[in-house]
Amino acid sequence: MKFIFEVRVKPGTTVEEYADAWVEASRIIQRTPGARGTYLHRKIGEPDTVLAIAHWDSKAARDAKDDRRDATVREILDRHARTCEITVIGEFEEPEWQVEPEAARSS
């Protein structure tokens, strides 16, 4: 499953600062059973906005994680709560169908 959220960095913080902390927290969170990686995408035309996509084996695996158990993750999440506006877009199943470019299918 995918957990997708948008982050708007508030003035006084850069998206690079957010990303550095996000990578640090993600390295710890990725040790959680069922975690399958995360990605940040900067929004075109809005350099202080990123889309985050976290991949999990299942919704149950994501729901079972406890970000507050680790002091480093807890501190980073608390800082992000002050320096960012985070909008959860939603939780999505793995795709039922996928369309790939012709070149990807022939290789």
C-alpha cells in the first residue's frame, strides 16, 4: 500500500532542511516490519512543497508502526509539526492495473 501526503514548508525553513530530517527519520522508520521505502517529490513551480509517498506491505503494517518510540524520530516529527503544513492525501492499495511505456515492457 501507499501512504501519500503533501508537505508545505513554512517560511524560515527550507525544503532541503525538511528533506534532510525526513531522510534521517525515514532510515529509522524503514526498520519497521513491512516498510518498503519512501520517496519525496518536489512540486513543479512550488519549490517549498513536496509530495511524500511511503510504501508498506499492508495497511496493517503501517498502522502497527510507532514513530513515537524512537527519540530521534519523535524530535523530527515534533519539529515538522512546527515548521510544515502536512496534508494527508490518503492511503492507496497497490495498483490493480499499471500502464508502462512500450520500452519498459519489451526489456
